[in-house]
Amino acid sequence: MLNKEKAKEIVKILKKRYGKEIPLYLHYHKNKPYEFLFAVMMSAQCTDARVNIVTSDLYKKYDTLHKFANVKQKELEMDIHSVGFYHNKAKNIIACARMLITDFNSKIPKDFDDLVKLPGVGRKTASVVISHLYGIPAMAVDTHVARISNILFNLNTKDVREIEEKLKEIVAKKDWQLWNTHIIALGREICMARRPKCDICPLYKLCKKA
């Protein structure tokens, strides 16, 4: 089976297991899209559940973008301490808020290249943001997506940018966002790095490793 055909079958199976809709794991107010951006930034090497616990109070305390731009870093560090790597995350959130105000009229840019100019925003974060906020197809590659895609397609690389480009060639463009969310779901539930549950995996017959 060619990789494109395999990807199409994988998407079909994942839709059957996890649904056709794109799940939203991170909470934010729809009229404040910068909250989604900051939540994605905080979710790096942290669970979505923990981020949601933190933002439930955080977004009440800082209810405008300007409040994030003007907060003292030490204070924000204390507010987001439990998400881990709080020093860099606080520093980047403040700098990001300031740049959104000064350079983008307090709006989240739609252009991918503009997004990755923001402090603390890498390709994965930018891909998640533009695909969710603007419906622009983007392939977000986190640790789950990189690891499992390597297993499924034998990509033979750990370079995230290279994995992203290869997946864009293999997976249909309309399924890029779903690939991210559903592969993550599979990685959390079944295809764990240390103890994968291959015997109950819906992709068992398509997985060479299994």
C-alpha cells in the first residue's frame, strides 16, 4: 500500500474511533483569540488539563491583552508556575502580548510567517493557531505526531520540520488538522511511547512495528 493510500485509510479509521469533528482541548473565550494562543504556548510539555486549570483563574485576572502586556514577569511566573518552564513561558507571553499590540493591532495574524515572528511561537504552535482560529490547513507536529507518524510511514527522521513536510505530501490537505488531533488522541490512549497497547490499536494491521 502506498503511503497516500495508507494515510487515507488511517484517517478513515481514526474518524471512526475519535469522530469527524476536531476536538478542542484548550479553553478560551471566543472573543479573545489571544487566550487560545497563550494556552497553546503554555501547553508545551504540559497537559491540556493542567493548562485549563491554570487559565480558568488566569483569564479572569488578566482579562485584556494589555494586562498581559503590562504585568511584571515575576508575577506572571507565579500565576502559571504549575505549567512548567514558567520562566520562559511568562517572558514569551508578555513579549508576545506587546508585539501583538504594537505590530498587529492587537489581532492574531493569519499569515504563518507573521505568527512565527511572535516570541515563543514555533511552527507547531503557529500551525495549531491558524488551523483552529482561521480554518487554514496546517500540519502541526508535536512529539506524538512525530513519533507515531515515523512508526506508520517509516520516515527515518527526527527533524520536526522534515516530518512536517513529508506528512504534507502524504496526508490529504483537508485532513492535516485532524491528523494532529487524532494522532495525539491515539498517542495518549493507546500508542504510548513506553508501553503501547498494540493488541487493541485500531491501526494494528497498518503498523509495521506492531
